[in-house]
Amino acid sequence: MLTVLPVDGIPEISAGDDLARLVGDAVDGVLQDGDILAVTSKVVSKAEGRSIPAVDREDAITAETVREVASRRHPGGVTRIVENRLGLVLAAAGVDASNTPEGTVLLLPEDPDASARSLCAALRSRFGLDLGVVITDTLGRPWRQGQTDAAIGAAGVRVVDDLRGSLDAHGRRLDVTMAAVADEIAAAADLVKGKASGVPVAIVRGLGRLVTGLDAEGARALVRPPEQDMFRRGSDEAWEEGFQAGLRAAAEGTPSAGA
């Protein structure tokens, strides 16, 4: 049976705080072998000192951006959907003003997988249990309204449940099915953590089969390689790129790719 439990009692986190100790104190006497802790990236960023003045937000977005996927103007400014240095495609490179003191914004953790490994190792050592840690952040999704939490860091847990080669309930072979279980854990945990409840950690219980060694691949493995990405540009940007390519081909007297 799958159970998701909110973790209360974690204080406001500041730069330099021992996050493993504070989380450990909050879950002391509650954890069981095989539990997975879903930890919002906000508290990790705060502990790691990833807060900057809000006036520097746009410059920070630019600095964190590797590739712009799409941008749209709106009455309040411009929304930029970008790929950041972690390989994540998201709005504003993950630079966020929610759940942080007035006048500040938070950058994502510098290396969420490393942060997850450090936290997981400390909690395993303290409690002598096999545990997993998933660091979560809120992402939008192409073709779907709303947002959901996904895994941006992970340690001690399989991030993908590869079902290729197994059989479905009717005996048919599964050839492409790879369940993104770390993302599913993150989304389930958000149902009890919420966005404004002050609960940054949840315990996901009942998935001990996914808990593994600390040397397992982290959430970076969930990022689709560029050569497999069929949607690397926003629709308007892709159309404009193709249109300009057609104009160049016409000017050069050569057929375009779509001719």
C-alpha cells in the first residue's frame, strides 16, 4: 500500500543551516526502512545560500539559461521558457519568488543530485535505514494546463522503472514503457506538501522496491537527450525558423527542406 505522509516541524531554513539535521529531527521516530523522502528544492536552495536580491532576477535568468526554447510577451513583461544548465526546460530557468522572503528570489540548487546524495547519506547514517531522497520542483508541461511537481534531484532511489521486455496483463510484450517513477513520487508528495502550507518534506512509503544504492543514477537521467527531443523549439519559434530557412533557400535558388 502506498502512503504519503506530510512532515511537520521543519523551521524556516536559512543559508548555512544543517538541512540533514533539521529534516532528521522532524522525522525521528517516524521513518521506516524503504521510505522515500520528497524534499522541495526551496529548502535545499535556502540552506545552500542560493538566494539573491529580486532586482537581479532577470540577470539571473539569463545567467542560468543555456538555450531559449520560447518566449511570449504579456502585460506584465515577458515569459521565457528556457533550458537551464541542469538540462531542465522550464519557465524563467527555475528562478522563483514564491516561498522566499520579500525582496529575494531563489535559484535552483547548483547540483540537485549531489544535494540529494548528501542528504540521503546523512539520513541513512543517522537512522541505519535504507532510504531514498527525491528533490522536487514545480514544472509546467507541454500540452497540459497547470503545473505539477517533478524530480530534479534524486539519490538512493531508481528514477525510472524500466518495463521494456516485460509483459502486460494480456501477455503482450512492452517495448517502450519506462515509468518515470521519481516524477510520480514528486507529484504524489505534492498532494500533501502543497504550495503554501509550509510543509517542505513528505514521506512516501510503500515503494521500498525502488530504493537502491547511493551510486544509482540521479534525476539528471530523466532529461531527454537532444537527439531524441522532437520538440526543442516553441511552436511559433519553430515556424519562424522554418519560414526564414525557406526564404534563404529561395534567395539562393535552392529547394528548401520541405520542397
